[in-house]
Amino acid sequence: MIKPDFSQAIPVELGTVHFIGIGGSGMSGIARLLFQMGHKVTGSDVRTSPNVDALIALGVQIKVGHDSDNLGDADTVVVTSALWETNPELLEAKSRGLPILHRSALLAHLGSAGKLIAVAGAHGKTTSTGMVVTALSKLGADPSFVNGGVIQEYQASSAFGSGEHFVIEADESDSSFLHYKTAVALVTNVDPDHLDHFGSLEAFHGEFVKFAQAASDFVAISFDDEGARAVAERLTSKKVIGFGVSEAADVRLTGINATGPRVSFVISYSGQESEATLKVPGEHNAINAAGAVAVLVGLGFDFKEAVSAVAEFGGTDRRFQLHGQNRGVSVYDDFAHHPTEVRAALKAAKASVGEGRIITVFQPHLYSRTRIFYREFAEALKISDVSIVTSIYAAREDPEPGVTANLITDLDPDQKKLLLVADWENVPAVAAGLAREGDFIVTMGCGDIYKMVPALLQALEV
């Protein structure tokens, strides 16, 4: 795992920029942005993906597989934390003496050119970033942005705009969000995560305090989340706009109706009140919308116009995204990979499915996260009528002795709610065999579980 190095000088002229691992959500967004800015961009990844295919369609030269020859005539190399130090392209870049930039350092450099709005939190970052971007666009601000997922309004995860605002999804997992020149900080929540990096909940909170305190203009922060409130209480000499259902919130939600496929609510601010219905489901999205409105009113936009603009948000890819239907069974995909996210996503699915049932196909992400939260995962997954749990997606980690998906499913000894199906090839047939007309099958996780969707739809044809 490569840690960000913000001491590395950013070249005045980047020249040809080569991305090692270009298909990642963060890497692909920055690559697209640089390409739109007129830079020559190349890249490589271990496999094809929708992100890779989209960049190739733009004209970006991408090689599948890692090889030292892939660097070509690169002048600058961009890397991600998920990369191993033994990567042949990284070794070649070092041997040539090329500038090697962590994606977070490059993003911080790019974002410093505008009024930077940084969205941080354990959950809701991608959706909240998408809401802010969509609303700014509807309000005529034409922002630049780099998001962790594709915004349906743009069919892209990044774009170079003509306006002064630059909106980014800020990554807290390795503390890189502390290095952004942030004007506006939006904190969706401070639910414990990445404790393998931070070591303790106190340290995790402390990093968010530093992030919020560094914002030059103001902080929009959840007043519902316990961790976020703890952070807000530690902020000094800082304009804070609280949002949520809390009576103490400045941008306050009441009358939330999350019983259908679209969540509706009443939202108030500074003596004004407005009703809204989003195009997405779930109480958690109502709260995300309140955070986006808090950012917009803090920037000086009219409250009611801000609410209307946020309500135009059409969603992001891999957030309860419908992919198809066979035999009367709808197949969705969702990025949720933390117990709180799983709980929120499944509650939204339950509200949307009507008389049908929810069958979740869950891929745990990281050995460390599974070890820390396996009990919480089991409880959250029981919101589904049935959850099929696959093997752990290791990502950047080595296996840990005794840490397997069984930790989750063993908490349901009868396997009536939690089923372990470790072999990927067997999952579609098991899920299709359980499903009946009116049900939802939801693939869930931030690994490669989304790739199972076509096989699930095919299995439902049998």
C-alpha cells in the first residue's frame, strides 16, 4: 500500500500523465478531468471495467495488465494507495526519475485553483457530492468536480467546468483530506471506519476536527450523527451550519416519508420552509439532501431555489441502481460496504419493494473491516429476507488468519437469513432459485460484486 506524499513537488508542466491503476473510481475521475483540461493522458489497469471503457471511448490510451513498457513517453506518473511497491510500472518510473504523484496530492493541486468544496464522511460522500454538483449546475454555477462515482446527470464521475467552484469527494481513509485547500467542508457523518489506519475512535474524530477546522469559509455538518456532533463541539472560531432532523439543526428536516421509491420531506432554514421529493429513496438521502442545501445556502444561494435544485439529483451509479428485470425479479446493485451503509440501503430497498422480498448478495470488503464489524454486518444484513454472503474481497490487504465470511454467517447458525456461498460461480443460481416474482435481488459491496449482475439476470431466465 502506497501512502500519499504531499511533500512531492507538482511539476509546473505535467506533460504526458500516466495513471497506474486508472480504472479506480478516484483515479478515473482525475484522469478524465486532466484529459478535458487538454493534457495527454495514458494509463493501465489489471482488468477492463466501465471506468476504463469510458476513458477509452474519450480517447485515453489504456493498457490492460501492468508492464514497464506501458509507461511509454510518460512525463508524470500518478499512483493510488491500492498499488503495491513491486508494481513494474512504478519501478520503471522510479528508475527513470519521473515525478510520481499520489492521486490525492494531484487532486489537492487541481482543487486549489478554485473555491474548493470538500465532502467528507464515512458514508454518503458520493451521493452528497453528486447532489451539490447537480444543484450548482442547475443554479448556473458550472462547477468542476471529481466524485467517487458516476453522477447520472453527467454520466461521468468528473468534469471540468467554467465556474469558480470545485467539488470533490474527500477521502478520509488515509488522512489525505487534511491536505486540501478547503473553502467549504461538508461532513456527512463521522461513523467509525478505517480504524486499521487510525488506531482508535478518538484519533478518527481528531482527523475530522483538523479537516473541518481548516475550512476557510464554513463547515456544514450533520447534527444527527453522534460522531459529527462530537467533532462540531470541538470546532473553534468557525462558522458552522448544522443539518438534519435534530431540533438544533440550522437546516432542519421534518415530516420525512421514506415509505416509497422516492423520499419526501419538509425542510426549513432561517424562518423559511419548503417541501421536496427526491428522485431517490431512503431517509438517509433526505439527510444527504439537507447537507447539500446547507452548503448551498452557506455559499449564498437562495434557500428555496437550492432545495429545488437539489431535488433534481438523479442518483449515482452503484447506489441502489436498477440494472434489469427477468421473471418479474428486479436486480439492483449498491456500493454499501459498512454496516451503517448496508442498513440504510436495505431499509430503502424494503421501502421500495412493496409486497416483494429482498435477497441481498453481499461481498465483504477488507479483512480488517470484516474482523471489526462482522457482528454489525450480520445484524444489518438481517434486514433482508435472505442475504447470501460471498468470500471477502481483499483489495489492498493480505489475508488474516481466521478472518473469513463465516464470521458473519456463523451468527445465524440455522442459515435461514444468512447463507454462505463462497464460490462465486454458484451464487447466481442460488439467488435465482430463491427469488420469486416481485422480489429484488441486490448485489452489495465496494469490490467487484457488481460484475455478477449479468450472471444474475441470466440465471433468472432459466
